[in-house]
Amino acid sequence: MNAPFKAAGLRDPFNAFVCDDETLDLIRVAAGDMGWPIEKCNKGGLRNAVQSLSVSASPNILFVDMSESGDPINDINALAEVCEPGTVVIAAGQVNDVRLYRDLLSSGIQDYLLKPLSLDQVRESLTTAQAILSAPKHADMHDDKPHHMMAVVGVRGGVGASMVSTSLAWAMSEQAERQTALLDLDVHFGTGALTLDLEPGRGLIDAIDNPSRIDGLFIERAMVRASDKLSLLSAEAPIHQPVMTDGSAFFQLEEELRNAFEMTIVDIPRQVLIPFPHLVSEAGTILLVSDVTLASARDTIRLLSWFKQNVPGARIVLVANKFQNAVGELSRKEFESSIERQVDITIPFDPKLVSQAAKLGKSYAEICKGTKASQVWTNLMRLILDGADSEVEEAPAAAKGKSGSSLLGKLGGLGGMMTKKGAK
């Protein structure tokens, strides 16, 4: 899990802490079948596991019996504090509750087995855990591919920023075939999971409560998979519980997602962006979503100025959502004139497709597939990817200039002046 390593290189392959003799005998048989020493199977349950692992190295695979635990979630979180990164935890208990099962998985448990146990059931779970340890890590599979982080910000509530972020996440994963993460930072009212018909889980809330737990393994377990190439991290926190954070958890999540995925899309509400401007410091593209109204024009001007001051190197893509030619407070020309820049992409308003997407629990872009409206998402995706790819191409050139191997680079941009002169 997430405790610091206490004895690097001395980790046992397997440890078990169980509550009764019958389970102990069964676990010893399963451990012997796997070729592991049976003396590492102990009595004492979850509490004994926490005490023992607080002073010794964690095993690669840990089996804990929760039968005597009065507060399973808190006890598992206590276990997480003493377990080192990479430990695969299997729990067993007597409570048959799907909510508990989901909460345990969100807390980092690999599997939860219902007692009474069968030998085949335990063997299968241990074999799966061993396969997870042997498999290449998600991040390792993408080390050779450039990562691009994009922030999606709505200039006002209701302009459709979340609709745009979920649609782009789907398009990036399905059409561009990039391993994509969608991080919805509206902790109380986020709609990322709702839009994709998913259970949000507790991953994001656990990350905020315990930023020290955030690592690659936490990301693998906390992310909710929407498809083979799209994963989501969001929350539906109780509205009577304020979020107490200094923003460090959000920043750490972005760092870990950068290591695990090719594309990260962060849906950032304005109320989160302003107190934590560092959340967009690493974003290569900032997608600013607006509708064509007077209030949105005012706030677009303010946010464009804010981005220019706080992230001057970011590329701003302006999207006009819910666009209607015939009706509206402002025409496109009036809107662009007031903000003193052009809109990059317009997304026409189609209430039938929006309604269909909501009823089917799919992203708007997926519902648009095969219709004329799909071209908008293809154009927007291409605009973002072309910008991301150009950044990758410019990076080696910049490094070459810094290394001193380019004479024109040493001459303070003379090459650029010559190019411009030739263009004329």
C-alpha cells in the first residue's frame, strides 16, 4: 500500500493473519500449494496484522481476516498506513454487503472473500494476486509515449464543461486510441461518473483525506474503468461535509496520472481553480468552455486574463457550447468582438442528442457517432492532439538550442528573423 519501505529486499512472498483455526488450516494448505512457508500464516486477524507490520517489512501478498473487526473501513485504512507500496491485500470476512465490498476495493483491497472459505476460492484469489505482481505495471507500458495533460474549465456553471470533458475523454480513448484518464475535481456535484453511468467509488475522497496514500498502486485501484482505454476518478461527497484540503492531493493525483496514462483530462470547476492555480501549471492545453451570452463573455475575458498571468505558456482553446445561430443573447461575431479573440470550436445545441446521451448513460460524443455532429468532436480532438504533438516536436529542438549545438540558437533568434523575412 503506502507506508515507507522498512527493509528493502527482505520482503516475504506471503503473510496471513486469520481469526480461527479452521481458516488457519485452510490458508496453510493454500500457501503450501503455492510454495510459500506455512509458518507465515498467523492467528490474530486484522488488528494483529497492523501491529505486526508496523515493525516489520510487508509481504508481497497479504491475507487478512476481518471477522473480528468492528469498523472494517477504518481498520483497513490503518493497515494501509503500515503496508509498503506494492503489497497486494486479500481480505476475508463474514459481512455479505455489496457496499462494504465496494468500499474495501476503493480502499485498496485486491479481493474480499466471504466466509466460510473454500480452498478453490482461496487458491484462485492467491493466483490472481501473484499474476498482478508479475504483470508489467501500467506506467511501464507507456514510458515511451508522450503524455499530455489538458484542463477543462467552464467560464460559468451550466455551460457544459463536464459534457465536453467526458466527450473528449471518450473520443481520445476510442477514436485516438490513447490510454486516457478523466479526473473530475467537482467533489460534491461532479457529473463525470453519472454521465458515463458509473459508480464513482471512494478513491478521490480517500486521496483528499490521505494524500500520503497516493502512489501508482493507489491509482490502479482507485480509478473506475469505463472501457479498456478510459478510466475515471470522481466523487459524490456528502454535501454536509466540506472538503478540507490545501490542494496537495489534487496535485499529487495529477503527477501519478501523468505516469500512468497517455492523456489526462482534468475537469476543474472555477471554485477549485482559483484557490489552487497550480492545478493548471502543467497543463499543455486549457480548454475554456463558454456559451454565447453576455455573462459568459464577461467571465471569458476575466479568465483569459487570469490564464495569461498564471500560466502564460499554456495553449488556450476556446469552445462555444450550446451554440444556436437563430437565437441567443449575442451573435458569434458580437461575442468574439467583446472578448477580442476568435472562438476555436463551436458545438451546436441539439437537445435530442443530449437527451439521448443522458438516457443511455453515454458521453455526448459517443451518441453523436455516425451523425453530422460527430465532426465537431473529431475537429476538437484533432486540434488538441496536433497541439500536443507539436509540443513534443518542439521540445528536442529547444533542448538542442540550449545545448549549444545550434549556431542560430546562439545568435539570439536570428534564424527566426530570417524565416520571417523569407516568408514576406
